[in-house]
Amino acid sequence: MLLRLLLLVAMVWHSKGQDSASEDYDYSIPGQPTADCLCVPFYLCVDGEIVDDGSNIIDPRRKPQEEELPLNNEYTPPECGPYHVCCKNPETSTVHPYEHRCGIRNPGGINGRILSANKKGEAEFGEWPWQAAVLKKDGDEFIFKCGGTLIDNRHIITVAHCVDKFVDNQASMVIRLGEWDTQNTDEFMPHEDYGVEEIKIHPSYKKNNLFNDIAVVRLNKDVKFKPNIDTACLPQDDDDFTGQECVATGWGTDAYKSGTFSLIMKEVTMPVISNAECQDKLRRTRLGPRFKLYGGFICAGGIAGQDACKGDGGGPLVCYRQDNSYTVAGLVSWGIDCGHEEVPGVYVNVKKYTDWIISQTGKPIEEYWPQ
């Protein structure tokens, strides 16, 4: 169903080129707009003028018209770009700068009119803007290795067992932000690719049992935040996620041995359970009755069919806070197969490592909390 990197399985993504971060964000798409014309999604242009009051758009419960979902490749893009037209700019229109705040989910996606034709556990476009993809550049191809989480304008966190192989070969590592459909370049907003300046592996990381399975990756340039690229919050001192329904995201397989990687980002909701309960359940697996769960882990799931899986390693497990933000509680680390009843998945307990994380980024912890 989703995410876990017990074994790293290479997945070749569509080679889209290395998009650089734009200097300024606005809602226009490159084309040939004039002073009186802006490139906008085609459904926002009626009788040659931009719809600015939500007319015939704001009812989310009605069944979308077929022409609003051009997913069959029969749509001919206008000169503004895929799914956009040049439309008259109302004199009263104002472009508001994007306001960054950590942990803000876009529940319906950024462009609710461009949806998956077969939504089954799939995230909407831009719904989880902190999701990162760790790629290996091999010639003109990008090979998917694992997931990650954007935490500020220069750093992602991920699992050490995915990126330790890149420490001596950082030039081949690419961090992709803003991705959704890995095989489609005609998305509402483009993804952005970043090089890697530095990889910091936790000094107490152990390969054989994945203790302290966490790494901080510093990007080679600052990230410009926008609706489909933003950060998750880091846990606060009083956060306790036990019993909470949290969400894991990524492009991992839907089964351990016979599963296939997802082209569109998937999401799965599952409960966080106590470490005592998790240890008890894991002792009933091949780990045996003497297994001891390390304190640097937390667990979630244990419900049939609701789990992370191969390829999801490093991806975020985020939990909702009452201040309307999402905190990255865990990073997909390991498990026993995928999606079995009474067998939870195991995640890096991010809260246990916040002091180490900020020691690597050089920023105060308050900058990683909702403002």
C-alpha cells in the first residue's frame, strides 16, 4: 500500500529534467500573457474573464463535469501551458504573496479540478507539501530511493539507511520537492530538484538493527516556499501521539513481495500505538518473544492493508495538532512484511531526535513550530 524501505528497490522515475526553484512565486504559468491577460486554469475563465467569486466552482459535493477532468490525453494545451488559458485580468484582481507556515495541509489539493481518475488511497496534488523524494541521478534517469520530509528552507530529514550510501557520492543524489505524479510533467505546479550540499548521519546509527536511523540532508540552495512545497512542523516537548490517527505518505509498493510502486503519491491513515503494545505484537512475529523495541522508535498501524511498505522508507508519518498544523511524528524505518493484521510498522521517533536535528541545522527549535 505505501512506504517502508526494508530492502531498497530501485524505481526509475520519468526523466523530467532538473527544474530549478523559481525566484518568485505567482499563479501564472509561462506563456504569452499580456497586461490584460493572465494564464489561469481553464475552468477559471468564463466568457473571457477570470472567475473571481467562485461561481459554479465552490460546490465540492457536486459530481465534476467530464470536461473538468482532462485525464485521457485528448486535451490540447493552449499556449499558456497544459490546462491553462489566457484570460482577461479583472482590474480589481490582486496577487497575494504565499505565506509560509509549517505543517499546513491542503486537504482538497491545490487544484481540485485535476484529480486522479481512480482515487484509491491517493493523495491530492499538493495535499502534503513537505513530502520529499530522494533520487539517484543515473545519466538522464532518476532512480527513486526513498522518501523524506522538508523541515525548513534548506533541510530535509530522512532515514540513515537510505542515504548513507550517498555520503561519499553526494553529486549523484537529488532531492525532489513538490512531486505528485511521477510519470506526468503536466502538473498544475512543477516539481523542483535540488542538489545536496551535505549529508549528516546520526553518529549512533547502527546498520544491523537500524538504531538511530535518521539523517539530516542539507540542500545546495534555499527553497522558495509555495503551495505545493512547504514544511512539516517538528514535535514539541508536550506532544504525545499515542492513540492518535496519523498519516503516512509516499510512492512505495502496495505489498511486500508482489507489490508495485505507485505512480501517484499515496496516503494511509493509521493509529499510533504505545511502544509496550508494539513490542508485544512484534514478539509474536519472527522477531521472537525476547525482542526489545528500541526507544528511538514509535509504531503505527497493525490493521490489515493499512501500512507503509518498500519504497516508503524515510517518508513522513504526520499527526494533526489542535492548532490546525501537522507535525512529523515519525519517519518510515522498518517492519515485518507489510499490511498484516496485528503487525505494526516501525518509525523513527522524531521527537527523540529534535535536539540532534537542530544541532545540525543551526536553527532554534521555535522556528520549527507553528507561528
